[in-house]
Amino acid sequence: MAKILHTGRFLLPLSLFSVLMVPLDSMATVHYHWVQLQPGKQVGKQWLPNVSVRAIVAAQDACPTLFDDAAKPLFTLTERAKKGTVASGTLFNQIKVCEKNIAADDKLLKEWHVGYLTSDKSSTPIRLPNLHEGGLPLSQVVTSGCTGCRDDNSQYCANTPPAGGQVKSTTLPWLLTAMNQVAAAGTANRLPPLWVHMGDMRYSGQKSAVADSWESTSGKLGWKEEFFQPYAPLMQQSWSVILRGNHEGCFIKKSEWNNTDWADRAEGWLYFFGDGADSCQEVAVKDRDVLTPFAFDAVAFGGTVDKPVASKQSARLVMLDMVRTADGRDLDPKATEDLYKTQYNTVAKRWLHDLSKDEPAWFFQHIPAHEMTKKGKLDTDSHFYKALHNSDVKKELDKVAMIASAHLHQFQVVQLDKKEPVQMIVGNGGVALSGTTGDRCAWQNKDDAVALHSIHFGFMRIQLAVEGKEVTASYEVPLYQPKAGDLQNAWTMVCSGDKKAPLRPVCKKVSAVPPC
């Protein structure tokens, strides 16, 4: 029997695609909640994640309490400390973040636990991952990146202008909400997906130096409108990892960024999604704006949400923090390259050296290591390519099956050869796309590589299935036409898992290209 957790006593109408607002007691209302995976620990031979249950409530409300099926309190979430600009200003005064951090080896994560926000189980269930099989149960993965809104002449995303804003012509739509509905709909009757957001969720008002905020201000969107509202359907039913992108870098004085005139968005990211208590001042100066990487093992699962089935296939998922761009916005690109080389060395020593080739590694990082130029050539001059290939990971690269990234506002998949990982780039998650109409189908097929490039909106979804001892995997990137008011699936890039090692994606060359 699964243990039942209850939070709250009253029922309000809920819709899968509406903002979650459920009272937890007579005084508290949860605006958003999510289950977040964080740096954990090694337990035996496996690396397991810590789990953080988080909720956003009104500033004046008490943090919620979790109850078991007998209405017995299990624990109460506690308030996260506000630091830096989040604490010093008034633009985050309306809300607070509450959290409960659960250690990887806690008994709560050794069985299946299902929670409900209402005692009659009519609300969306909250599921804690069961790590007893030696890793995160993995039946599907959703990845996206570069999802925010420019909110300028090139892209206007709000249905109605924020207060103080001006109506602007929409040259490209913001399909984020619609795409998330598609992604969330695919999770029905299955274990929660692992959702990895690969950064760049906060663009609005940044370059015009509008201060970061919870709600829209000065005519620009806040965290609520640009991230939490459109992602509510996926957040409430997934296990998530939220990475930073360069737009969530710590743009403060004494940092090594050249564009410190951009308004800082990292303080908000650290408050909502950080696993420590450091402020941006501390991260930028002490850590040079590089957060420590972390990793955990994941086990392929099939079956249904009520009868999950574990397999013998597993992968090690490595999460890297990459916000420094090593370009004109960076005061010292070579120093950035060296920093990431050091990060890769840490990854190789800690998580790759003793990894069996039967358990491939997947890397998730905002900026890609492999990307193709417009001429179809691999960009070997990239500081991120050099950081990877000059690091200790190079010796272990045959253990890395996939690198998933964003940063480029387009879709690319690059597979150099069977000894190199597949590089998936899905920075086409909602922000205005890169390129012009003439190069939206600039697909380059080389004799020695699969190199595909397209300017369409989209995200990546990995579907795993277990039948007896057989595991199959499908790596899909649905691509959507950038037409205002229309979510039209123009084409879907599909890669399959290797027959002997399904957690190693194999992408074949295609003879047809998607329509532009």
C-alpha cells in the first residue's frame, strides 16, 4: 500500500492547465508547487538525488503542513530566506517560498508515496520518487530551454499588455503555454516525467534594466507571468531540475561579466530554485558565477503509475551550471573556458571514471559543447568545445551518450560518430527564434556526421517502455511552425535507442526536411 500524504482541508475547482491554487489551511493558499531534484549523495555504488518539495504562498500566510492519510502531520515546510535584491526591494514582497528538503537516503524515498491536496483525492496527486531500485524512476523526460519572452518589438507574449506597457505588433508568437500543455498531456497514467529546464526563462525587461520582480512591473513580465503561469501544468506533475542559463547569470558589480548593465535575474533564480543560501554577490565573487555540478543515477521504468515496472537499464544524469558565455559579453572568455574545463575534470573524476559502459551518462548544460556553423561545419573554435575536449572527460567520452543543451534559439542535433555523444540543442522553447526566413531549413548533412538544423519552436521528449526484459526508447523533438495563434506540428525529429543499449540515442540521416 502506498502511503498517502494530504495537504489541505478544502477543495477548490482545478483544471490541469490552470494555475494551482489550493488552500492548505484556513489561512494559506498555495499558488504553485513542485518537486525538485537537488545535489544528493552516493549510497552504495549509486548516486541519488536529494528531493525538495517547494510551494509558493502569500507572504502573510503560514507555510503548509503535509499530512498522512490519517490527517497526522508529517512535517511542515519552512520559509526560504530571501537574499540580495529579492530581500532588499519590494518587488517580491507579495510571496514567499516554502520548502522541505528530503535527503536521498531518507525513508520517505524508499517507498512509493502519493500525496493529494484534498482529502477526497480529487486534486492533482503529488508523487515523491521511490529511489529503492538504485536511482530515479525514469519513464519519460521532457527538456526545454530558452523559453522566456523578449517582450519587445520582435516578440510580444502577454495576452494583454502589462501595466505601463504598450501594445506591440507580434512578429513571432509565444507558444510556450500551448507546448507545455502538449508536453503535460503526454504524462497521463505514467510516472511523473523528469523535466529539465536548461535555462533562459527570464528575458522580459532585462536588457532595458527593469528590476526583477514577482509580478509584471514597468510594462514588463515578472517571474509569475514569464515562468510560473505557463509552466504550472508541467511543474505540478513532474520531478524537475531547473538549470540556469546566461540570462540567469549574476550581473553585478565586481563580476567578470561585461554586460552588467543587464538587470540581474539570478537572485530570483537562487531564491526559487537554488539549493543553498548564497546571494548573487557571493556566487559571482566567490564562485565566479559557476555553481557546482551534480549527478544522479536513473533507472528505466515502464508500466503505469499504479504498477510501475523497473528494468535493468540505467543512466547517470549529470547537471552542469553554465551561464558564462565566453563571448563578447564575457570579460575573459579564456578564463571561462578554463573554469568549465575544471568542471568537466570534476565530472570525469567523480561520476565517469568508475562508470560502466553499460550505464551511459547524459549531460544537461545550458550551452552546447558541439554545434554546427551555418556552413555545416563543426564549430571547433568554440570555447565550450575546447573545454570539453581538453578536459579529462575526453578520455571517458565514449561513456557519454547524450549532451542536451539550449542557448541557441533553434533546433540542432549533431552526431559526429558512434564514439561521440549525440548533441541535442532545443533552445527553441518559446523565445523569439534565431535566423531569418531564408535559413529556417538550413539542414546540413555531412558524410561523417548527422548534422540537422531548423528554425522551429519545440522541445525534446524521451519516451521509455519496458516489456519483460526489453527496454525501448524514443527521442522525439516535435517542431512547430512559427505562425501567430497556431500550434501546428510541422515535423517531428525522431531518434531511436540503440538496440543493445536503448539509453544511447542513435539519430539517422533524413532524406526529407520539415516545411518552412
